[in-house]
Amino acid sequence: MKKFAAVVLAASGLLAMTGCAPQLSTSETCVELRAITSGFPSSPSDEEIKASMQEVDKLSGRASDTLKGVLKDVAFANLERLKPAKEQDTAKIDEAQKRIDAKSDMMEATCKL
């Protein structure tokens, strides 16, 4: 049993060192999302939007299954819109926006945003 515990501890240490974090619960995801969005200015600069959306994108990688997809879409659509108009993939933005629209009420209710 001690050997098994040592292997588990070593594996979790390795995951922490490589930046791989375990999946968050929905409530943990909401806490982190609120931390990212708290204090966000009403008229953010492009740099502030980019920084927060990069954080949302990172969060989506370990978010709960309930929120993973919508967070990924929110980050993608907003980061894509920051690109010069000629470089934006409007079809992909529109697809992401449809998914966001379909799940935004759920996300807002779940995370009390």
C-alpha cells in the first residue's frame, strides 16, 4: 500500500510540474471564472480583453465538462474578434457565437454571473 501511495504522490507531483492540472468541478470552475471576470472594467481595452480571454481559454482546459465548451467558445470568439478584420474567421466566430448563445443562460445561472 505504501508503494501505491508513493506512485500516486509521484504522479500528482509530475502533473503539477508539467502544468497538467486535474479537471475542476463546476463550482470550482465558476469560482475561477468569477475571479477572472471580477473587477473587469465596463469599457476594457483590447489588451485587457485579450489577457482575460487568454485566462478563460486556460481555464477551459481544466474546466468541468458542463462549462468547458462554452468557455472555449467565449475565449475563441473574443480573441478572434481582436484580430484585424481581414484575418478573422467569421464563419468560425458565428459558429462559436451560436453555441455561446445556446449556453450563456446556463453558464450565467450556474456561475451566478
